[in-house]
Amino acid sequence: MSEQMQKQDLREHIQRGYGQLVELVSSLSEEQATTPGVNGAWSVKDNLAHLTVWQNYTLASLRVIPTGQKPDALAPGLETEDEINEHFYQQNKDRSLKEVLANLQEGYHGVLDALEGLSEQSLNEPFPWRKQGNVVWESIAGNTYEHYEEHRANVLHWLASASTN
């Protein structure tokens, strides 16, 4: 079985990761945040929209835990993570930076609120519809602070290479 996570510790990891991401994004101009090329065609804004999609899917999953039902599929008919990511990139690429940031923040607060409603036990068990695999806190971590750090690192790498060119 995986290690246990306390709700307060998870909350702190999420808050720290989100804070570091927002601090980095806040240091950028709108032009920097909307310039393609951070990873493939994606801009910083596109990375934030991507994070929002996965964060909101986590939120939807947390909200249905009490019912024991599986959340709606993230992208019905799409099978791979790459297909799903491309689908949501296409859906979000023309949205404004301001709107993307507001949605990211809204989802972040939603996850923190939903986390408060979970028991320590349910946090450390698999989702009710998944009898095996990641426990709930690991899924939360993977779609919040670990994911924030992955994309924050992409942005930092991009900024570093842009400054040497």
C-alpha cells in the first residue's frame, strides 16, 4: 500500500506549488505568457489552461466520491492522454490569459474546498469506482502540485533558453 498523507500536509503541498506557479506567471508580461513555444506549440497560457483541465477533472472526481459513482469521462471517445491534451488545447488556445488565469484560480480553490470535505481515510484509499491503483491523495497530487511543478519547470526551461538566444 502507498504511504499515507494527512489532509493538512496535502493542502500545504498544493498551496506551495500553486503559489510558486502563480509567482512565476505573475513575473511574465502578457506577451511572454502568450508566446508559443514553451513546449511544442503551447504558450505559458496554454500550459495553464492544460493544468486547469486536469485540476478540474480532479475536482469533479472529488465531488462524486460520496456517491461512489465514477465521474463523467474527461473527453468521451478519446483514448490517450495525448489525444485528450490536444483536444483541450484546441478548445482553449483562443481564450484570453485573464480568463485562463481566473479559471485556474477557481479550480484551485475548488480543489482545496473539496479536500476539506474528505475524510483522512477516503484520502488514503483508492477512488470508490477504482478498487485498485492510486489512492485519492496521489491522484490529487498528480493533478495539482506535481503537475504545477512539471509545467513550471517547462516554463523556466523555456525562459532560460529564450534568454540565451
